[in-house]
Amino acid sequence: RGIAWYKSYFTHCSDCQVCGEVGPAYFDRQNVPKRVSELNPETNIIISLRNPIERAISLFAHHLSTGRITNNLRRAIKNRPRILSSGFYKQHIRRWIKVFSRDNVKIIFLSDISENPLLVLNEIYNWFDLELINRDHLTQNTPNKSKMPRYPFLNKIIYSIADALHYVGLHGVVSYFSSKHIKKYFHKDVGKSDLDIS
């Protein structure tokens, strides 16, 4: 879609701001570090790691919520091998460090964010040499908790609409509805009984 399309995500940012994005789908893609470097070789990369089993379950639940797979883990892994391979951290981290150097790659752990979000946020701000100014928005909510769709068919339609809106550059519309916490009406927390891991 090109650089102009990508830059449209950042139209709300000023030139003096440190800005970035959360892109979990980039981490394990072989060509992404090189492509990011071509856009900005001085990019700072933050890699957030979680228990690889939890990551696999979370990615399985994500694909299930978008209607891309059925509720059978064995079949899902066969159709979407990244459910497992995205957790092969060593090979993916090496690729990012090779392109950006160790100094430009910071690794944090989801468990640390869960235990002490302010400490992790301070580490990140220090890494960017920024002053931490507002802590009021921090909560003790569980970060990135896996969810399952309450209504899989409806969820698939909603994700298709969101993808279409992103495709035509209407990121703000998707962000607006995401900020209204509408997902809580269509998702539920993942319980062991929700997953078919046979």
C-alpha cells in the first residue's frame, strides 16, 4: 500500500514527538526488519515477550475471534503455523538486532509489565531519554489478556469491516470505535473450556 498509506496512521503526530506503533504481526516476519530500516534506519525497536505458550494461545484466540480458524488448536496450527513459530524468540530477536544493533533494540517482558507497569514505563522513557510526565492513566489491568468471541460470525463481519476501513485509510473511524470499548460486548475472557486443544 506504500509509504503514504503507512504515514496516514501518524497524521495526528507533530515532528517533535516520539511516535511509534504496536505491531505484533511484524515481529516474526523475515523481511520486516529490513523494510523498517529502509524507512528509518535509526528506528528504536521495543520487543515485548511473553510466555511462548501464552502467546500461542493468545494468537489462536485472536484468529478464532476474527473467524479465520475454527476452535481446534491442532487444525489451527496446521493452517496457521505462525501460532507456534511466532514464539521462536531467539531467531526473531537475532534478525532485529542484526539490522538495528543491540543498542537500538530493547526487550521487555509482559510479566514485568503485569507486575510493575510504572517501572517498565520508566525504563522505556529512560531508554528514549524522555521525562515521564503523566502516570494517571496507568492501571493494574492484565495486559493483553486473551479473549474469545461471544458471537464468532458477527465478530468475523466486524473484523472484515475494520479491515476495509483501514484499507481505505479510515483508521480514525476504527480507532474511535475501539476507544469506546465496544469489544467487551463481543468478547469474553478465555477459559480452558473454551479451547479445543485435542
